[in-house]
Amino acid sequence: MDTTENGIVHIRQPATAPQPRRVMVFDTTLRDGEQAPGNVMSAEQKVAMFRRLDALGLDLVEGGFPASSGEDFEAFREMAQGPRASRICAFCRAAERDIDIIAEGLGSSGNAQIEILLVGSEIHLEHKRRITAEEAIEEAVRSVRHAASLGFDDIAVAPEDATRGSLPFLERLLKASVEAGARTVAIPDTVGCALPHEFAALVRAMRSWVGPDVILSAHCHDDMGLALANTLAALEAGADSFQATLCGIGERAGNTALEEAIAQLRLNGPRMGLATDVALEPVIEAAHALREMIRLPLMPTKPLLGTEARTVTAPTHLGWARTAEAWPVRPVAALRPNAVMVGGTPRNAITRRLAEAGVVIDIDKIDAVCDRLAADPTPDRFNDHGALVALYREVADSGTGLPG
């Protein structure tokens, strides 16, 4: 039980924490991520980016929408039939022709998932597809059965706009799809309108409909800035997988950013009972490679990737790295804070840095080092141990602390 000492409640942790549940990671950079102005990639670029994504150790990489164009088909065929470690996914509409094209692109390569887009809300039934709920359910069943007849053993369905669909309609749609052979249900928040607690409730409802053996995968958009929050809420509520894109690219405001989701799972996963074996630094490197490939402009403060995302202002945050970063002990190299000098650096921070570098310090020289740094507030002179040590030795050798 909890205890109270000096008015502070101390929460007793369980003797043994439950084993974290491994989360499946699905990348849709090459499909949903590309569906925005400026993000279009050539077939060669897509294949090159697929190879980089394949090396990250992801569970699934969506290779595109093969039925959308001849170029997309050729790129998908090269990805699918070439060497790869990841399971490849192909996106299609609930149409036999689309499914046939994917089967042709795969050839005999196998190790693939097909994701079939369904109608997931009454809004889309009436205003986009102009069909009835019964017709949408029949279309779903027919498409899943056709994919199964072609040998697909991993069939996913994605009810578009699910977060605005009525629960009775969604329940009928998904139960029919699973009975027809679907093994995965993607849960799209297509227009990014759900709140985290609402999305979590939808995940729990879907789990009650489809049972424990069907994989539930969160697919969130960032129109209202909640894609990452909704993704994490879905995983905590029992979703098995999430779909994301490098840099969060995608239609309108984009998708869940893969690098941000992986960072959260690496940092906070244990507290959430979740785990991933995907390393963060290679994901960040892949995100930067994508940014260069498509010449993607980023806000300077974009989390993890922006040029100013880890910049802090001295002297308030320079005494200890943990005051300006979330990462415990050894921070990921790409996430170490960058210090910008403002009005001088405190003596204790300088002393600490020099001591970390193994310098035997003459404390009387520290004020002179502070003065020199304040006169030339180049961040690297503080952040780089070698530069700081060189400055200290220059000050010590000069005897006065003055340049020249």
C-alpha cells in the first residue's frame, strides 16, 4: 500500500512489473505519406526509400497503391520481389481489379499483407460513395473473399473515416469482414477529429467485436494535432499495431510521425506496458534522408528533427543535461540538447564540464573562462568538451584570461 512521509505520498511499486507488450510497427510513408502535394516520389526514389525502411526492423512497410498508376505498380513489384526483411503491404480499394494487380506485383514472393479500403462512416456512404450500408458490407465481404481466393493469408481491412462512423454500422462491417477472412483491422481517424479517450474507446469496442486474435492497428491523422496522442491512447487501450510515416508526412496536416512514436515507446513504453525493438537513431536518420529526398521543409522546432528542436538557453539549463532533455542516463546522440549562450555561463556549469573532461581545475581561472564565453557565445565552445578544454588552457596559459 502507499505510504505518507512528511506530507508526501510515496506510491509503492509492484515487486515485479508485468512484461511489456511488444507493439507492431507499420510504416506508410510510401503510400499515405506520399499522398500530399510535394511529397511525390519517383519509382526509383520509392524503391530506395523502401530499402532504407526495410533496414529499420519494422514489421510492415506499405509499398504503395499499385493500382493507382503503372509507375506505382512497377515500384511495388521491384520492392516486393527484391530482397527484403520486412513484410510488405499493398493498399487497394474494395475492387477485384485492384486486388488482382497486387497479386501480379507480388508474384511468388509472398510475405505480404493486402490492405483493403472500406467505407467506415455514414458520411462517406452518402456523400462519397453514394451506396447503402448493406452494399458497403457486401462489397467488403466480396473483396476479402477474393483476396483469400488468390492466396493472401494476411488480409487487412481499413474502414475509412471510422471515427465518424456509427458503432452499429462499424460492428456489422467488421464482423462480416473478419468472418470472410480478414486478420487485421486498421482503425483510421481519417480527418483527425477524435479525442484520445474517444479513440481508445473505439479500440476497446472493436476488440469486443472481433475477438482477441484479430490485429488492431491505429492509423491517425494530425489535423487537430492529436495523431501521436491518439496513437498512444489506442496502444494503451489494446491495439496491437500502429501506422505512421517518417516526418509525419501525409495528406493535409499529415500522419503520426514514426520517429515521435518510436521515441515515446523507447522512453515511456515501460510505464505504458509497451515495448518496441525498433531503434530510434536509425529512424531519425531515415527521416532526414526522406527530408532531403523530397526537399521537405521542416519547422525549426519540429520535435526530434528541427534544427532548433533541442536548443536551450544558457545559463538556466546548462548545469546538468537532464534539466533540458527527457532522456535518462545516456541520451540518444541525435537528441542531446544544444546550448545557446545568453548573458554568460554559470561557474558551476563550466567547472562541471571541465571536470567531466578530466581537467585539473584552477578555480581562480573559471571567471575568466566565463568572461571569454560571454564575449563569444558560440554554442560549440560550451557544448564541445575539446573546445572548452582548449579555451580553459588558453586562459590558464595567458595568466590574465585576456585574449592575445
